[in-house]
Amino acid sequence: MSRPTVTKTYKLYIGGAFPRSESGRTYPVHTADGAFWANAAQGSRKDVRDAVTAARSGSRAWSGATPYLRGQVIYRVAEMLEGRRAQFVELLGLGTGADASTAGAEVDAAVDRLVHYAGWTDKLSSVLGSANAVSGPYFSYSAPEPMGVVAALAPAGAPLLGLVSVVAPLMATGNACVVLVPEVDACTAITFAEVLATSDVASGVVNLLTGRPAEMAPHLAAHGDVAALDLSGAAPELRTELEQAASETLKRVYAPVGPLDLAADPGLARLRAFTEIKTVWHPTGALSLAGGGSY
């Protein structure tokens, strides 16, 4: 007698744990050739709220961590992903139909991108910050700081590299994030969440929701505790709605123009987009002795 197939149900990733969707809904995920693959959790509005709450909590410790520590943690994620390379090659083959060579190249590119951003964490202040020339007895310095909670829509077409390209710069800049994953990419994304959970990433720093982005994204865009919105994976017909919802709470919106080129050098665009430049003034000389301070 043949052994029955044990199908997997992938859950959400919220606050460092893997809960089922609050609604109890799931949906089938199919392989590139149309065969049933697994079930995935279909996130709801309540799951969005829970993920934002977890991210808000996680951002406190993460934003206060030293840049060196953040770099070490991101590098650890790269190490863990490298150790599970064969598993992700198989997942990408099932999900996209890519051959082993193409899938392996995507996994390697994702590892390299994590290492890339791990190296940026302690260089942001030097590159994005400055000592400002002012006319008067003052020191003036500008430095990048995290924004807080950032919501993002991961791009479709590259289940692993696309997700890493969205998540890694947010981690590098000290932000926590809630990321909506394309429905077809759920299996790869939640397996990557297992990598995050077994690395040194603090709970709440990265939260991944699977399901219908068009259903959940408006709630994220309108949420008052979300500071910025990354529309890299938003469908053109959804972008205008999300930008309008984000404007109600004065969110910063990052909306790349044209197809996302994941093979290109990532540059500084995402690092600039999700940092706030804070400027400090401090009196010198007699003013300082008279009881000056930071402004």
C-alpha cells in the first residue's frame, strides 16, 4: 500500500512566531507546472494589526542596537541561508520552474545581497550624515536614524531575491518591517522566515504575511503606526489607492519607477528612502559654558 502524501500548511510569521491566520483561512499554492504544492495562510486585517504591533515592539530594541551588532545579525542570516542552499534551490525550482543552475544563482545572489547590506550598517552615518558648516558659534551634525515600522510589498518573479532585496535594507537601517508576500511565493517566503527565526534576529523585526496583498495592503497603508511604505511589489492598479491611503497619515512612500532590476547594484536608494536625517546643533565657546545643549 502506498504511503499517503503529507501536505504542509505554511503559516504566517509575526513577532518571531508562526501563527495561523486569525481568520483561519488558507489557500492552495501550486507549483510552476500547476500541481498542488501546499496550503498557505491567508492573512486578514487582524493579522495586519498584529504584525504592526509586533514590529512596533521589535523596532525599539533593533533601532537601539549598535550598527555593528545589526551588521553581525544580518551576516548571520546570510550564513544560515547559505547552509540551507539546497533546500531553497528545490523550493525555487518547484515555485518558478527554474532549473538547478538558475535557482542556485538566485540563492547565491540573495546571500550576497544580505552580506552587502550587513557591510553597510556601520557606514551609513559616514555616507549619509555630515558635519555642517554654519555661521555662528555652533557645532552642527546630521545623522541618519531609523523611521520605525515600514510596510512593504515584496516583488513577484524572484521569490527569494526579491524578498531579501526588500527586507535587508530595512534591517540595515534599523527599521522593523511588515512585508506582504505575493500569493504564489508563500512557500519560499515562510521558509526564509524559518531562517530568520533560527538566526539572531529579534522577534518583531521582520514580519511576513501571506495571502492577498490587495486585501491587506490598504490597511497597512492607512495604519497610523506605520511610518513608511515600500511599493516595490504593488500592482500598478493598486499603487494609486495605497498612495492616497498613505497620504492620510503623511507616510513616506517609496515607489520605484519601471520594472525592478534585482540584478543591478542596489546602490543607496533604499538606504536613503527609509532613514530620517536628524540634525543636532550644539553651542561652542562662551555659549556652551553658559549652559548650552543639543537642539
